[in-house]
Amino acid sequence: MSGSRRRKLFLLIPIVVVVALGVVASLRYQGLLFPVRIGSGSMSESYLGPHRRIECKDCGFAFRCGLDVDVPLQRATCPNCGFDRIDVTLATLHEGDRVLIDRWAYVRNAPQRGDVVAFVDPTHQSELAVKRIMGLPNEAVTICHGELFIDGTLHRKSLAEAMELATLVYDDTCRPADERQLPPRWSSDQPESGWRAITNGHHWSTPRSEESAYDWLMYRHWRCYTSPHPRAEESPVTDNDSYNQGLSRELHEVSDLILSFDLRFEVASKIALLVHDGRESFTAVISTTKRSLELRRGEEVLTLATLPNLQRSSNVPLQFGVVDQQLLVAIAGATLVRYEYTPLDQPRQPTSRPFGIAGAEGEFSVKNVRVHRDIYYLNPFRGDWAWNSTGPLADESYLLLGDNAPLSNDSRHWKTPGLHRNLFVGKVLGPLR
Ligand SMILES: [Zn+2]
């Protein structure tokens, strides 16, 4: 937001509020609200700055490309299929998101971790900025290998918190048009597999000859960023962000990943899910007959959970993954398993095949299969080196980070990382898309 814009904003608050209350009351009335428009991409994809909306000509995947990177961009690369002949100049231009700022949110309640706040930027005091609270007063915060540590302990997000910050890295409902000439993203290595591709998904029924107890459909990740390599070349998931097209930087391999899909079983079925955390694999075995979910590390059963009552022939949303050294499973919108574990003491080697879905009994389909990656926090100076808040944050001071770490100017760059809550203007609500 420009200096003149902000001065206008503050001068006009009494008037704006009167007008805004009338305009926004029907949308969401919560305290004293006023609208502003986001001016940069530092909080994308939660809150978008000015951007272009692009649809891949090959797979149909829709994505946004911010205007923050100061290079004349002609072509973009699809983050879903790697198609790199997308003419950006033809894409539609859009203004930044409109959000509401609730100035009363913190009158009675203290700001919480995860809240997005508007505040007076300590580095450009004529401007308002918007960031997310990730450190609370008196906490010492460290960023290392993409993770956040609070007082030396890894900060473990809930599944809902992780999904709020996650980036979609593959949507199986958007498959390249020349799919027959490219290796499939989800496929089975078994010659007599019971898997077959269907519209927006995959169907499994018991194969004629059963070679093993589990018939695996494996996910293969492609690079999907501008590169001289073929787009179908397998690669571990990275912290690539398609919003930052044209930004040249070091990418980091990410093994905190979440798989989501809709499960539909026609008869009692047994399904297994596999995730690889960069060091080892874990499996979740779901039995609709026993109404059980068994989480395994190799042959060891880590935990057993009871499934909710699932209806046959209905689509049941399911999420499964590994985030912040914990295994997470959610079924029908509720987290069923949140299992914290200590990773193997060996170097991380993320694989290009981090997920599998297997059929063992019955008949079922999986639709709307998507792979998401967790947010990867960065040291602003040397990507993977540790950054810390140089001691605990002061009383009433908060550590503020942008969701789009490669673009964000935030606590990591300030002389004093903590920002006193007196400089908070309010809590950000929205966006109003
Ligand atoms: Zn594409």
C-alpha cells in the first residue's frame, strides 16, 4: 500500500467506516471493520496481490502468477504438469484481494498464533502491511530446514492449520491432453493390476491373479518448474511456488506432504495408503469391514483407530500425510489420527514417489486425488541455514511472517524481529473474492 494511500486511509477512517459498515454489514459484520486491498504477493495464496490468472493450455490447471517479480515475464510453466509454453501476456490481470480489517478483534482477546494481522510496517512507517503471527511474546523462534521451532521445540501444526498454509502440487483431475505420450502420474507397476483410470480418479477391483496382498497405485512427482530437463522427469516435491514465476532462487526438497481424495466403496473393502517422509515409509490400512484404521511403521503397528460410520456408494473425503514429524489422517472432515514420532537418525532423501494407494479387498474408487505440500519457511539470507529471533520476543511482541516466504519482507528482515501489539491495526478477515 503506498504512503499516500495509507495517509488517505487513516484520514478517512471515520468516513470509510460509516460507508464500510453499510457496504460490508450484509457480508460479515464483526466489530469495527474497514476494507483494504492487498498490494503485494507476500501472503499468497492466502491473500493475493495484483496478479494474472492463468489456465494451462495442456492440463487445464488454473493458477495465479503475481506481479511482484520485476522481470518482464513472457511465458509461464504450469506447476501441475510442467507445460512451459503458456503465453503470460494473454492472461487476465486482476487487482489484489480485498480484505476487511477488524480493529476491535484484539480489544478483549490476545492475538493468537496463525492470525493474520494488519500493522504499521516498522521498515516503512508510512505503510500498512499484512502478515501472519507465528511467534508469541516471550517465545524464542528458530527457522531451520523449512520448519519452525518455538523455544527449541518443533512447532507441530494441526491438519487444518497445515492445509490452510499448504500449496497444491498435483491435481489429478487436471491431466495433460497428450497423456498417452507422457508417463502417468498415478500408475501401478503390477502387470495384472486391478487399477484402472476413470474420469477424475481411479477404480480398483480385485485383480484376476493376486501377486501380493496389496495392489499399489503409486504417485510420481514431476519437476514442474522452468528447467532444461524434460517435464516428465521424476523429482521430489520442492518448495516451488508458481505464484513467483520468474523468480530465480534455490529450491528445497519438501517431504512434508498431504494426500487428499474422495473414497467411494461399493462393497466392504480394505485399502492401504503409503507415505514416505524422506527417510522411511508409513502405511495406514483402512478396513471398512472391521471399521478400523491401523497405522504402521514397517511391520510395527503404531496405533489403531475406529472408523466413523461410512456409507457405501457415497464420496468420503480423506486426507493422509506426514507434516512436522507427525502422521495425520482425517476422514469425513474430522482428524482421526495425529501421531507424533521421531524420524530415523539418517540423512533425509526425499523420493519422487512419496504416496501410494493400494487395494487389498473389495471394490472402490478414489476421485479428486490431490497432493499438497506443507509451507517451507526460509532463512531470508541463506535458504536452508537456521535463522533465529536472537532470544525471546519481548513482552507484548509478536513474530510476523508472510506465507510466501521467498517474497515476504517480515520479522526475519527486521532489526528487532518482534513487533509490539500497539502497532497492530487489526485482524484481517476475508478475502472477499
Ligand atoms: Zn498444466
